[in-house]
Amino acid sequence: MGVISNRMHLITAILPRFISIAITFLLVNVMLGQFHDGLQVEYGKNRVQYRDFEWQYHVQGDFEIFYYQGGKQLAGDIAAIVESASEKLDPYFSLPLEGPIQILVFNNQTEFKQSNVGLFTPEDEGNNIGGNAKLVGSKLFVYGRGDRKELEKDLVEGLARIAIRQALYIGSWQDALRNSSILQLPEWFEEGLAKYISDPNSAENNAYLFDAANTGELNWIERAYGEEAGRLGCGVWSYISDVYGKKALGNTLYMVRITSNVEEGIRMATGLNLSGLITEVVAYGNRRASSEYDIATDRIKRDELSFNYHCYKTSPDGSTTAYISNTRGQLDIRTVNHETGEITKRARHGSKLSQIGDGEDLNIAWHPNSNQFSYVIFELGQPRLITIRLDEKKIIEKELFRIDGVSSLDYSKDGRTIVFSGLRNGRSDLYLYRVVGNIQEALWEDRFDDLSPRFTSDGRSIIFASNRPDDTLRNDQGFIPVKRELDLFLAHLDEEEVTIERLINTPNVDERQPVPLPDGDFIYLAEMPSGDQDLMWGWKDSTILSIDTIIRYRCFTDTRLLEQIVIPALGLSCDTTDGVIHTSAIINGELIKMSAAEMPLADSRLTSNAINHGEVVGITEEFKAPDWSLQLTDTQVDVRNYVFESEKKTQVEKTVVLDTENMEGEEVNLKPRYYKLNYSLEKAQTQVSNAFGSQFYTPYDGNINVIPGLGNATEIRISDLFEDKHIIAGFNIPANLNNSLVGLAYYNLEGRVDKMWSIQRQGTTSYDYDNYAIIETASHFAKYRLTFPIDEVRSVRTSLGVRLDRHVPQGTEMFTLMQPITWSEQMGGEIAWIFDDSRILTLNIREGTRAKVWAEYYLDRDGRSFGTMGLDARKYIRLFSNSILALRVAGDYSIGENKLLHMLGGTDNALFNWGNSDLDIDPDIPYTYQARITPLRGFSNNSRNGANAFVANAELRVPVWSTLFNTAATNDFVRHFHVVGFFDVGSAWNGLHPYSEDNSFNSTVVEQNPITITVDNNHEPILYDFGLGVRSRVLGYWVCADVGWGVDNQIIQPRRFSLSLNFDF
């Protein structure tokens, strides 16, 4: 009872005072993650939830399809095709997928970005010096695009990733936990294989492959990352599949698994080493490209623009072109005046943050007056229509309601209406938006895809692409498979009810991006199953069906080949003012607007070239369109299309398969079940460490204790299916069994505010020189934290914490045995502001900015205060290839009556303790806790100390192999070998500034009884150093070796060598 009463007295004594201080304290804009353990400060990005997700799921064979409100239609569409999609993996893998497979279905890309899936992954990769255990998951996600072809491609790609990991880590639980130090895969390996399996032949893949082969970028595949790595890797796997057969892909995975080496596995599967394979892939890419590809690329007149762009559109009068540049999700909108050449920056949206799907669905629509243009972005989880007026330099923003997204849009002839392909509940339909009134209406709602709408020249119809089987409108919401390829249709608006008319019907050809021309003509891109493209020209024509008392006509659509596309096109447009058709192509890794052909005129129809892509559409079965196909006699052979007699049976079978592929899957009936919370192992990590890893300070009682000693650090994280809830447990036990740490945390990331509860216990051992006693201290710290995300890169975090320290004198003799056990308590809070838009390019190489500002304040049982205020900002500037300049500035300032002892010098997580400086610590300063301030690599720990500190660092990091060589590295050590040049500067002091006379290092006290002499040293308080270092991964650990020369009082000190396990600075 006495102990409980004392605790209650403590709380009632300090709580009122703490609350009064906290009210003022919360007004400060600050950040969490102080220098508890050297430079290891907590950053992190955010996922912002603007809606609640109530999950259900449907079981379809070995697949569990999870969906939430509004996603039933999309989940049904996936259920109808998932089993046929998994069968696409059979030619590549010898073993089927091990189920069950969880498929997380999001209604659209914006809501997927709100999910917490993968939130912890970047920090796991960026801070873990020893690698994570490779856990084989069975979870994938897809989101609605309104395009069945893209949806199926995403689904197959996700299934392929699971199959790849199962092939590499198949077997027992021990195999599943195989550490990444044993098997290191370059990013192109897995991403490229999944991308190839999902879409073996497409114009988009060809565009990047041909360009990478033509420019030689494939030779630098080792330094590729993200989307680029996937595209280049797709070319490698395409070559292996085409040359060695599809089964060679699975054989390669098997060889990589048993050898635990990518280079050796590829050599055993193909007979080529990795460098030789890449050389062959480059030649293969150049061979696949047309012989005219090089000639065509050399003739391209590049835009004289100082920026890259991802979307463009020229005004109707041809005077201005609007461009949208997408830099990792940050959109910059510019216009270029073609008469003056003036480039004007009009707007900027979003933050730089690499996320899946960045850059999709960017589209510009010009008003007929050529004075304003519109586009759609997403803010706060909702689509918004942005209109920019050139003369007024005005931006008008309107929210679009009852719709999830917009993929393309176009103004009507009078400028009062906009037609767009709108996404709702994962499906796309056409909508008419009334500019005056800000309302939109769906022209129809069904299960078919409706894309790329454009008003015709007379404004009475809309031409669009769709995969609907006929021209009958019906309210069809069933889960029945439809074909992936699109045909062209016309929607008539000049009737009482909207009717549609089919223009093109080609079962195996994908027609997209129709562009209307004058006189009712139109152009479009046609893509064959092989990935080849044609630029087509079409128009509605008629012929006399019969002549009686009246002449009866039947209308049909006629098409002509304008141009065979040599450089694969990703977009199509036509400038009617200068009569030129433009395509968007990838040249030297950038999107380029290039001239493709002259705009056709109606009077040239009879002289154009005909081409037959399939069935030509008639209005009735009575009418037969003109036959433009090649007519052969019995003695003639079509040298472009023939088979031998022995191949006829096989040919017939293949034809049947090709026909059925247009409508894969089967009709399903959804049977929803409610999701029940369950956890699975998400991360298992164990490694050698020489850092505390705690989220609170180490006590200071006269003993320097900033390095716990080498030991085992283990962390285990279990998460729910959607990664909204996490339970993390970990411990750190040094080999000397002192300074042990154990902790448990629970994260709940659901909703607008993220919540975290944690408790940690750390044991330390110190020596009491006054009582000649060994003291064992057990520190307990409990924290409750709330995180308020402002957006994906900024957040404010607040927390409350309670600390309880138990000091136990060890009974080494009678005097110490009689000493009592003592307790110390603290209660307080923290507040933090965080900015993090950085991304990881490769190991220890980042790009972007990470910044933090923080403050904390605590009170003990006697009402004595302790707190700090500080900042830590880091900037990573990409110079060349993956070489970067990394800059950092950090500082910490003690507030309150008790102080934090900052000891400057050394490095974090050093493998060897080279000792501490003999610099005295001022006994008159009431230090309560201690912390290291690093790095200052030319000096040992405690070269300067005080209640306040700052440090600045600069590093030039050069990954040698990927920067200097275009051949593949033979092993992991060589691949990640870095050379680093560094410069550090810092100081620790007492008083207002480093030159204050309160600093004890400015004087030395010599006691020689009965005389005491004080010598004024006037030391320079600021230290700096420079040096060189190397880094690489050795046995799975990131090892840093540095040689630094410190400068103290303008004197260069002897060189100092340090060896550490540490990322970043």
C-alpha cells in the first residue's frame, strides 16, 4: 500500500503542472524521434485514409477475393477471370500456385493509395543493416482501372510475383525464412519476369525494349530501379522465353534457388553468363525492331524543351500546347506559345512520392476558344476538375461528385459540355458534364469498358472505344467475362434516347484512341496480338442495296491503312490546323511527340491502301461489304500466310484457342462473407548489432554508457491481412548480457489518425564511485502516440509517456547489501513534425528530403523538468547514375532543470570500441541522461560534450560498379560496393552558444594539495573532419569502413579508422 500511495502522490503532484505546461508545449511545431541512439531518428511516410473500409470476401477456388463498399462489381469481374488468369502461369512454372491466395480489390487507384499495404517496407529496407527474412506471402492487390485488359494484366502480374517467390523459396518453414543475405536478387529480375508473364507481347513493352536496346540502356540494367527495372527486365525474360522456350524461365528460377546466385543460375540455365546474356538481349531488341527503326529515330526532331512531359495537347487553333510533367507523383503544368516560344508554368499539384500507378490517366482537354484547358487530378481522395484560363492566369477547381476517377475527357463544339470516361465502382462508362452547373450524368451504366471518348466534328455524336459485344444498350451488371480487346463505337446524342452504333468489329485486334477528323472521318491505333501497330483511317460509307420505287442504301464503315507504326506509339493526336498526325513515342527514355503521317483528306479515300483487320461491320445481315482481301487461284500461294499439310490439325486447334481467349473465364455468383481479423507473420529479423535501439534515453549517473556491446538484435512483426494492425516484438541481448533491451508495440493505422502503444524495458549496469557499488538499473518506458497525417509526406505526431527506473545496488559486501533499492519516475509528452519524400534507389542510396523538428518535456516526482528541442534534416541530391550528394544538419538543445549529456564523436553501431576521449564532463551540470551525437569520424566518442549539440555532415556516395561499368556484377559485394568521401563538423557545449565561457573544456583544473590550479585553454569548440570510406554488403550486413582526419584547434589529428554496421551517415 505504501508503494501504491507514493505512486498516486507522485501523479497528483506532477500531473496538474504537466498539463499546464503541455498546453503551451503543443503549440510548438516539432517532431518525434530524438537522438536516443546516435543518429537513428524515426522518419516515415504516411497513408491518409479519407474513407472507412468494411471488408468482405468471396471464395473462388483457391482464391479469396476481398472487397469493400462499392467494390462488388469489380470483385465479381475478378472472380470471373481469376482462374483462367492463373492458368496463364502454367507454361512458365512446373508447379501450380500454393493457395489460398488473397486478392485485395480496391475500387480505384486513389483508394488503393489510402491503404496501408507496404507502408513499413521502405523503412525496413532502408534501416536494416542485416537484411530481412524473405517471407513468402500469398497476398496481392488490384485496383479498378475501367479497362479489362489492364485489370487482367495487373491480376496476372500479381499472381506471377507470388509464383516467383514460391519457386525461389519453396519448401519448409526454414526455406521460407531464408535470409536475404543468402539470395540477393537484383530488382529487374523479379519485376521484369512478372511484367513479362503478364503481358508477353504489347506495343508498350516493345516501345521501352526497342529504345533501351537502341540507346544501350539495357547494358546498365544493374543500376535500374522501379518501373525502369521492370521494363528492362521484361526484355531480358522475353529473350530467354523466345530463344530457349517458356520452360526456361522456370528452369532459371530453379537454378537460381539451388545455387543462391543469380549469375550462376542464369549460366546454368542458358549457358551464358549475365554479361553475355545482356549483350544478346541488346542484339535481340535491335533485331525485333523494324529495320527502319534506327532511320526513323534519327529523323525525329526533338522538342527544344527544358523539361520532360508525360501528357500534352495542342489547342484547336494550334497556337499553344499544354504539357503535364509527372515527377514521382508531383504534377507540373506548363504551356508553350508556339509563336514566341515562351514557356509558362501554370500550376503544381501534389508531392514527390513514388507510388504504384503514378502518372496514369493524365489527359488534357482544350476549350474550343483555345483560351482555356482542363484536366483532372485527385486531392483529398476526390477527383477534381481543374480549368486554367490563359488570359486571366486563373485556376478554377471543381470537385466531381459520385464518381471515382476520370481517364480521358473532351470538350464539345460549343464548350458547354465535357464528355469523359468516368470510373465508378471499378467500371468505366461515359458521362456528360455540364460546365455551367457542375453536374454530370451517365449516358449508361453497364459492365463493359468505355474509353477515350471524343466529340465528332459536328458535335452530335461521340466516338469511343469499348469491348461491348454489340450495339445494344442494356443495364447489364452481371459478372460475365467479356473480351479484352476494344472496338470502336459511335454514340448518337441527337435523338430522344442515346443510341450507339458499332464502327469496327475485329475480334483479335485492339483498337484504341480514336481521333475524329472533319467530314466524319476518324483515325485510330490498331494493335495486333503480336504487339505490332497500325495507324488506321476510317469513315462511314454507303452503297446501294436495291432500287425500287425508292433507292435503298446500307451504311458500313470502311478503313484504310495510313501508316505501319515503326516506333511503337503510346498515344495519338492530330493537329487539324497544320494537318499532321502525331504519336507519342519513347526515345532516349523520354516521351516524345513525333510526326507520324499527314492528316488524310476525304477526296483521297479511293487512292489509299486497304487493310483487313477482321470483320467489317454492316447494319444488317443482308449487306456484304466490299472484299479488299487478296484473291488467289488454285495454283497460287500466299507467301505471307501458309501452312504445311501436316500442320493443319495443329493450326485448327490453335485457331480455336485464339477465338476463346477473347472472352476468358466463366460467369460467377458472388457469395460474400465477412472478414474476421487474423494475423500472420510479416517480418522476422535477427542480426548482430552494437546499438541500443531504444526509444528513450540511457540514464547518466557519472558513467559513460553509450555502446551496449555486440549482441543479438531480433525483431518479429505480425500484421493483419490489410496491414492496418501490427504487433511488433523485439529484444537486444549483448554478448556480455548487460544493457539488454526488450520491447512490445501495437500499431493501429485504421482511420484518419494512426495510433501506437508501446512498452520497452532496458537494463544497464553502472558503478557508483561514491558508495563503491555496482548499480543495475531497469528502465521501463510506456508510450501512447497519435499520428495526424497532413498528406503522404507530412505529419504531426504527439505522444504521452511514462518512465519508471528501478536502481538496484548489487550486494557485493555488507555495506552495499544494506543500501536500499531506489526508484525514479517521469511523466511527460512529445510533439513532432515530419517531412519525408525520399525514395530508395538502391542500398544506402536515396533521393529526396527527410526533415524533422521535435520537442519533449517531462517532469519527475520532485517536479524537476527535463526536455529537449531539436531538428534533423537530410537532403539527398542525385548527381550521376546512382551517385548522390548526401547532406545533413542536426541539432539538439536541452530545456528544463535536468539536462541531457550530448557526447560528440565516433560512429554509430561500431564493431570495435576504440575508447572514449578523456575530456572531462562538467560535474556542476545536472545531467540526467546521456546520448551520442554522431558521426564525427575523425574523433572518438566524447571529444566534446555538453547540454546542447549540433552536427553537419556531407557525403559523396558513388556506387562504383553501376556507375563505371555496364556489365553485370558477379556477386553482391561488388554490386553494392560504394566509395564515399565525407566531411563532418560539429560541437557540443553548455550555455547559449559554443563559444560561451560556461564550457568546461575551456579550462583544466589541476589539484595538487594544498594547491588547485585552473588553466584556461581556450579550445576551439567546433570540431571538423574529412576522410574517405568504403561500404558494401558482406555476409548480408552493410559494413562501413572509414578513415578520417580530425581537425582540432586548426591542427590535423592522426588518422582514425572506424568499422561499423550502419546505413546513411
